[in-house]
Amino acid sequence: MRKEPGKLKWILGVLVLWRVALLAIAAYAISSLPFKPSFPYWETLLEPNGHPLFWSWGNFDGVHYLTIAMHGYSAQFTQAFFPLYPLAIRYTQTFVGNYLASGLLVSHAALVITLILFYKLIRLDWGQTTAKRTLIFLLLFPTAYSFVSVYTESLFLMMVFGSLFAARKKSWWIAGILGGLASATRIFGVFLLPALLIEWYVQRGKKTVFTFSELFLAVLPIFLSISGLVGYMYYLNKSFQDPLLFLHAQPVFGAGRSADKLILLYQVFWRYVKMIATVDPKTLVYYTVFLEAASGILFLVLSIIAFRRTRLSYAIFGILSYLLPTLTGTFSSMPRYVLVLFPCFIVLGKIKSPIFQRVWWVASAILLAVNTALFVRGYWVA
């Protein structure tokens, strides 16, 4: 790719400006909003780390990842969180000397690589203008603060984009291995299996007939993409006698999630219609419900459009990643979950209307500022 150093400079420049802006928003929030400790262990895992401008990026799920990094899956129900990210924190801590700093370092480093890989992945099919716009849509999304918090989004997308980029270059063993790491980071990683199989089928060329041995050897590396989940299930079964404990632990974290039955999408939408009609609009709960419902509607539409506007393999990964959390009966955390629906952001990045772009970016940036302020002060957003 020509002028690659220039593209890297642009990505790093945008990232630095974005990160400084988030820090400024967080600093203002810390000086203006009272802290609401609506999650456990903050006083033992976070507060001892000094100023809240540093430790507030470990709020909510961050304390669970830090617990796992420090003590393994000793705390009940922490098995809901997949192991690769806390393992990365644990091994990084060996050099850094602080678990929270290690988590933030992993997230920030992974985000840099994620943006570079995403840019390159988009450039394989579309121009650099689309690639730049897509990255801006992603970074300005209202829950993008998760990328630089003690959360898995950056690490997970790094593995996803690395896997897909390798697949586009026909490096199937690398694609499978990175896919396995993705499925050891989040359950959504297993959807790289159908995505990679479709990508292989599209790239197979003119040969349409294979012997069984040829077919087996051709697709074998792709099946490594579920090895992370399989390995984690083996560990859970051996240690806790329940290979699906990551699923069975979900209801403990609230939000009305169901782990013993599947709830269809139309039922979830109906639930949110009732909540919007009954919840007091003056409360933060109403704001959260509205964000969840809006994310559910918007990204369902974008996921469908992605089948026409992006590659089939990308669209399949996106729609499956959208549908999975809805089967538990809620859009809770959907404003954050949609960050991994990268085909939707490509759809947005391909829209050429300057008016649409400016209106979206301004509205999204305002919501990102509000949500970042709420997050660092302990108010639940997603």
C-alpha cells in the first residue's frame, strides 16, 4: 500500500486527539458529578490506584476482569467472562507491576492495531476515504470509551480483523489461529467460523469439486476459530462440572437475561415498547432503555443493509453477533455490543452525504461525551 506511513500518521493523530478529548471529558465529569458506586469491589480494586482519572476506566466489568487476572475464576459467576483478556492482563502485569495499568495498556495497544487492521481491511474493497470515514464513525460512537477501558472490545476486534485480513490474503492457518483467540476473548468469536467458511468458498476459484481429503485439509485451519470456546468449555467442565457455565452465569448480572430459554427478537422489541411507555422519562433508567432500544433498531437495519453493501462473510458475522445477545430477552448492553458489528460501521462509512456525516458525528460525539462522563462516575450506560 502506497504512502502507508502517512496513513499510519493519520490514524495515530486521530486516535491521540480522540483519547485526549475523552480524558478532558472524564476530568470534567470527575470534578462535577458525584461518584455512584453501582458495581462491587471498586474500593479494593480501583480506588487504591490513585486519582479517579486513572482508575475510573476500570469501572463495571473491569473489576471482574481484574479479579480474574489476579485470582483466576475464584469468584462466583466470574466464569461469564472469557479468559484471554484477563490472561493478557496477568502476563502484562509481570512487566508493568500494576494490574489496572496492565489492563489499560492491553486495551490501548490493541486499539492501535485494531484501527490499523480495520483500515487495511476496508481498503481491500473500498477507497481510503471510506476507510477513514468508517474509523471516525467507530471512534465517535456513543460507547466507544469501551475501547480504552478495562473491557475486551479492542482486543477482540484486533483478533477479528486480523483473522479476516489473513483470510483475505489466503493465510488460512493464521486466520484460524487468530479466530481461536477471538473465541477465547468473547463468545462472538465463534461466528468467525461461518464467516471464514464463506470467505473460503468465495475465494475457492474455479474449482468446485473436491475429494473429501482435499476438502478436509482445505477447511481444517478454519475450524481452529472455535478452539478458544471449546478450550474454555473444557476448562469449565473440568473445574466446575458445567461446560456452559459462562451462559448459566449471565442472569446473575441482572438486566432480566434468560439463560434457560430462547426469546425471539419480536418479543424483545415488545418488551422495550412496554418499558418506554412505563418508565419515568426523567430518570437515567429511561435514558439507558432508550439507548438500548435505539441501538437494537438501528443496528438491525444496518445489519440487514450490510448484506448488500459489504462482503457476505462480514455480513454473516455481523447479523449473528447481533442476534445472539437478543436471544436472552434483552437489549441490555447492546449499545456496547454493537461496537463489534463492524459491517454496520462500513455501511455508515460508505454514505457519501456530507450533511448526514456531520449530523451523525455531532450527535454521536455529544452522546459519547455524556456516556463517558456517566461511565467514569459509576453510572450504568451499557
